[in-house]
Amino acid sequence: MNQITFEIENKKDVNLLISIAEKLGIKKYVVSKSITKEKDSKDLFKIIDAGVDISNFGDPSQWQRETRKDRNLNLRIR
């Protein structure tokens, strides 16, 4: 299987390309919206750069102890 990606700004061109693909017998295609505006991408990068507050996850060591309390990790299998 091969995959081709087109970036099309005009909605009419998208419809034309889909009709051509259907005439060629291509039955599987995906139409998705992409971020083309610089302002939109800047807003997304601001969100990414802000990060998240991980304080709500609690103590990872405590989670490990609770999750693995049924296992004895000190035994060596020979």
C-alpha cells in the first residue's frame, strides 16, 4: 500500500480531488484539517511550553510500592 498526502487550501479543490480519486477506483481516503495559520500554531506551542502541574499525581515511589506489594523483588532466581 502507498500513501500520498496533499495539502489543499481550497475546499473546492478537495472535492475535485476526491471525485478524481473515486473515478480512479481509490475507495479509501482521509480528509483532515491541518494547522496552517501561524497564529494557531503559536497558540498551541504556548500551551505545550506551559506544561502541566504534576503535583496531582502524588508520590511515584508510593505508587510503585502499592502496585508491586504482592511481589518480592529481593529474591534471586537461579
